[in-house]
Amino acid sequence: MYQSDIQIRVRYAETDQMGYVYHGNYAAYFEVARTEAFRKLGISYKELEADGVGMPVGELRTRFRRPARYDDLLTVRLLLRQPPEGTRVLFEYEIYNEAHELLTEGHTLMVFVKTTTGRPVSIPQSIQQQLAPYFSEDDLESPVLPKPGAILPDAPAPAAFRK
């Protein structure tokens, strides 16, 4: 598992009339955490894009537990609980205030695409190599596919397929 923390101070312009951080700003907080985590790993978004690979957001989820307010110092924690697989990587986020209260949880599912076509591409080998040390062999196995050489038990056919 890989984890990275950054801190962001809430600016007045990021709050709504109630004094809470406007919900649309959380996607930007997640992006800052993602970009800085990659930077710490030696991965550059700018170089990735120069090589013709983009990472658009395929899915965004945010769960608000408590509001963040103007001038709060937030800790945005990025978690990679599983290694990237195929063409996608799942980033999870937790946002805490200075009292270490969990304010917000979320995730983004990022898809690697060729920038000229917008079509999914395999995760660049350089990114896989940078992230590999953070995962055990068990993490690298697919939760869906059987291990190579595994003997699968015979399973009865589902009722819908029986004659």
C-alpha cells in the first residue's frame, strides 16, 4: 500500500455562503494530492502527457462527514490500497482537520488513455515500476482471476443453464 499526505489551508474563496468548503472544491483537493503523490514518487504528469498518455477521471466519489471551513488546515491523505491494473488506477482519499477528525472520504478511478485518440492504454511500465515496491506479491494478484497453474474445482452450472 502507498500513502501520501499533503496539507492545504482553506482559502476564503473556496467557501460557500454557509462558511463551508464548497463541495466542488474537493475534486481539486484530490487532484493536488494525486499530483503531489506522483511527484514524490518521481512520476511527472507533465512528462506523462508529453509522452502521449493522459489520465482522465473515470469515476469520482465524495462522502462528506463534517464540513471544512475557512482557514482550516486540512490534511489530504491519498491511499493506493491496490496496485494499478490494466488501464486503471484507484486513488482513495481521506481529509482530516487539525483536530484529526475525518471530514471527507472519496476516490477517483483514473484511466490511462492515449492523448491522440482518447482510447485506453496499458499503464506505463515506468509507473508500474515506481509503485511496485509498495505492494506485496499477494497485492499483485488479481482478485478476480485464479493464480497461474491453479486447479479449479468443478462447479455446478447455474440453474438457468440446466436442462
